[in-house]
Amino acid sequence: MASFIEAIQERTQRIQSVLCVGLDTSLAKTPDVLQSDANPQLAWNRAIIDATHDLACCYKPNLAFYLIYGSEGLETLKETIRYAHSYNVPVILDAKFGDIGHTALHYARSAFEALEADSVTLNPYMGEESIAPFRKYSDRCSFILCLTSNVSRLDFQTLNTPNDDLMEKPLFHRVAEKIGEWNTNRNLAAVVGATAPEELSQVREFLGDEMPILCPGVGAQGGDLEEVLWAGHAGPGTLLINVSRTIINASADPDFAEASRREATMFVNQIRTFLTQYQEGV
Amino acid sequence: MASFIEAIQERTQRIQSVLCVGLDTSLAKTPDVLQSDANPQLAWNRAIIDATHDLACCYKPNLAFYLIYGSEGLETLKETIRYAHSYNVPVILDAKFGDIGHTALHYARSAFEALEADSVTLNPYMGEESIAPFRKYSDRCSFILCLTSNVSRLDFQTLNTPNDDLMEKPLFHRVAEKIGEWNTNRNLAAVVGATAPEELSQVREFLGDEMPILCPGVGAQGGDLEEVLWAGHAGPGTLLINVSRTIINASADPDFAEASRREATMFVNQIRTFLTQYQEGV
């Protein structure tokens, strides 16, 4: 079976899309027609996947939106991942795990074995020990937070950190450097928010043209899709653009799935315009 | 009902213990006599709680050790928290959540409502937005990672960060300052590892004498209990010393619970000697 990175390279080329659809389905916003379903969240996810599987390079459910419903939520998460796999679409579990040693190993097994996710998001604050157990899964991929899309990223991620090398560098540059160093199994990747395209270019330069970057913050959070594509894309499978709410909450009416597909199509059309220009070297 | 911080203040004084027992029960190490139980992990946790509830100021299950068993694991976690509550012992859910906005809100509801934990651990990398939804639960408490006990804390947490204030400060000092700033509801706390007692003293000075500090790293990780108590304790409920494996994995024999109690008693005896000296102002 192909690794996650190979799978998204292949899909980017075949379906001409780098769209990652975030499955952050909150029951408070469930479309009305699904309210009476035995498992509205699973029915909703399946409907979104049915409507977008040919447009989505991958799906990204966020653990929080399932953990909140306890054991039932975890079953829904597992079934959702399986359902995406039934269309051969890879899945990133967005959990931002950040722990060490035995605990990190248990998280890695939770994500990659119990839940069967292809990829996971991780938090770098505790350093390499929080990455190592995930890195051992050679066919999976770990996206490490570098520069996030939210306003309070400025609290720490952009602090200047001149150290032994006397270089004036924001913290997220140091994180990007470490991601590069740690990438001994060529299965690490980075998260850089769409709200800072210039910084995305910088991280792309640090990390070279092979490493995937997951880019949240387009859509509801205000990042500009075209700008981000030019800043971060470096060939097939190197940039994934996540959109969650704009797609999944496009409508709560009976035609919610069509509305989600319309939104996804708008993003993918922009992506395809870019990919054509990029491939032509414009 | 008392808030988490009031509860640990009261318990510290009443039972003369600041021991936090980490319930990181991995099925691979389940005592033999429990192997045939319908739910060995829950039976194990209950036995540990039965054997240590009068010695433990609080319990701290780590999410990873339950998530790995999927929906059944989450039920075990919930029942474990309930069982600790049946002895009126407060519980810290160690999850190191670090996400923003709606997602952080869903994690806060997962921890405090779905799982009924009294307290939670959080990761500061994404800044104040990842703390805000938790802070709104005024009777709960959020322990924010500041300086952790593992070796690769040195990757980022101790980087020098001279910024607009031109002060030479390691990143974890900036995190400690922000924890102080963010503590508008007086329900935030910090995590500082036992492996760096000098830095623990520094953080205690930054944060003043009221804020609780959770201190992992005594026992298996090599932190010195007495040194850490002198460095971080500032009165009832201000320092919690976590010990996990040394207590829960004390033995896999039929008398495992007694063995756990013996280990916990050794730590608590040291703590009581310290508390007596501290109260006498020695």
C-alpha cells in the first residue's frame, strides 16, 4: 500500500486538487433532515464524503468534535475514517497530540492502529521525544504545528529567539529547522496557517520542496487561497489546503450535501486554475 | 461545591499530602489476577484508588492510556473519574489539549462536562485562544505546560527569547508570564517538571505564592522529591507532585494494590516530613 505522502502526491495529480476537507461536525449545526438519524454525526460525515470524495485530496476530522460525544463519538470517528477509506481518500486525524515516551507511543497507536488514521497532527512544545514514536510508522505522516493561523500565535510562535547561533529568528523558524532535522524517515510534515503567506514562503524555503505543508485558515478564518498556493505549493502532494466550516456548514437545509459540494467545487476550481498556471510555469 | 483549587488546598491540609497519583494504566502491565476481569483496566484503577485514596491529593489519568482502547477506553476513563469522585478525590485529566476557538471549546466540554474531570492539562503553543474556553469554567482548573520534565524540553522551552523588552529570558519564562496574565479567573496553574528544581523556583517566583504547580518527573524520571518540594511548595494546594509508574506498576503480583500503597506511603511520608518542617519554618 502507498504511504500517506505517496497517496497525496498521486491524488493531487490525478484529481487536480489539494483540498483537505475538515470534518469538524458539531451536532449543534446538524442539518435538520439528519436530526432523527440514529447517528446524525456519522450520517452527516458520510453525506459530506459522498458529495466531495472526488474533490477532496484528503479529509481531516478533528478529535475534539468526537471526544465530546464520549464512546459513541469515538465510534463515529472510527467509522468516518473507514468511510473515507472506502473511497480510497486518506485521512489526517487532527489531534495536536503533544506528549512524550510511553504516552506518545499510546497516542501513536491510538491514531494509527485503533483509529486507522493515515496521518496525525502534533504539537512540538515538548520537543523531539513527542515526535519520535509517530515517526516510526513509516507509511504514515505527522504534521507538526509550526506557525498556526490564529491571532494568538503571536503569543509565542513569533517570538525572536537569537541563541548560540546569534541569529535573529522567530520561534517558528526554529521549529521548522527541527522538523527538517527530525525528518529522518521522510514522513514528517508541517502546519503553517493561511493567514501568514509570507511566513509560509519562508517555511517552504527552510523545508525544501518535498515536505508536505498543511495549511488551515482559508475560508472562515480569512486566508487568501491563491496567495497561499503561490506561497506554499512546490509540486504534487506538497501543500494541502484545509477548509472546514465553509464546506461542512454551507447549509442546514435538506440540500446541505449539494451545498457542501458547491463550496468545495469553488475552492477546487481556484486550485485547478492555480495548478494549470503552476504547471505551465506562469 | 468547592472549586478544584479550594479542594486541593483543603485536602493538602487535611490529609497532609500533595501526592498526585498518575493513572497511566497500560494493559500490557496489568496485574495477572485482573487479566480475566471483564474490564481489567477499570478493575486495576479501582484497586489502586481503593488502596491510595487517603494518600492521594488527586488522581491524574492520561488520556492516551484510554484513547488507545477506543470507545471502551473512554468509558473506563469516565468510570475511573467517577470512582475517584466517590472518595471525594479530585481528578486532573492529563490531555495536553492545545487547539483554538470552537475546537478548544469542544475539548473543554469533553473534559469538564462529558468526562466530568475537575482539571485538565493544556499546551500553550497556540497562545491565549487555546486557554480561554477552559478558563470560563470557574470551578475547574487548567494546568498549562511551562517547563516539562523530559530531556527534549531543551529543543524549544529553554531557548533564549530577548524581545521588545530586551530581556534575556528562556521561552518558559515568557510562558510563565503569560500564564500569570491570563489568570483573570484565578483558575489557571502551571506544569513544571521535577527534573529542573532551580527553574521551578524561578517559575514559583514569577507566578507568586498562590498558583498551583503540577510537578511530574519524580520517581521513574529521576526528579528528587525533597528538592522539588523546597523549590516549589508555597502553602496548601500550591504544589502537586505527580508519580505514575513507580506507584501503579509497583507489582504485577496478586498483592499489587498493597505494593502500590507501600510506594505511595513512602512518597507521602517524605512529603509529611517536609510539610512539618515547612510549617515550622525550618
